Amino acid sequence: MGTLSITAKGQVTLKRDLLQHLGLAPGQKVEFDKLPNGEIRMRAAQAEGSIENFIGRHAGKAEKPLTLEEINEIAASGWAGQE
């Protein structure tokens, strides 16, 4: 079992091997559950939405081939929950 230090602000920094184990990258979120006896269960937060919703929302809207920039813009807005 590893240990982590708590800062004066009450923050904990997860070490690289823990982040890799959780499959987390900078900017992603974690979810946790408080368990009995002072234990916590932590896991990577699941992204909201689904690829099916994303594809379905934009299917058939393009009359001409999209540029890479247009595809990136659609992808960014779709995963951000925008329409």
C-alpha cells in the first residue's frame, strides 16, 4: 500500500503510476464513494453522452465533405454537450 501526503490546503496529488492505473490524463475527473471505516473508492469519471448520440446528432447534416477543422469543431461541441 502506498501513501500520499496532504498539503496545508487539504489537497492530495496522485502519483503518476496511480493516474496511469486509473487511465486518467490532465483535465479529466475522478469519482469517489465514501465507504465505512474511513475508506474511499475512486475511479475515473465516465464521459457524459455516447458516441451513438454524437453520430446520430450530426448524421446527414453535411451536403458536402467536411474539412478537418469542421469535423474537429463538431466533435468538440458534441462532447461538450452542445448542439
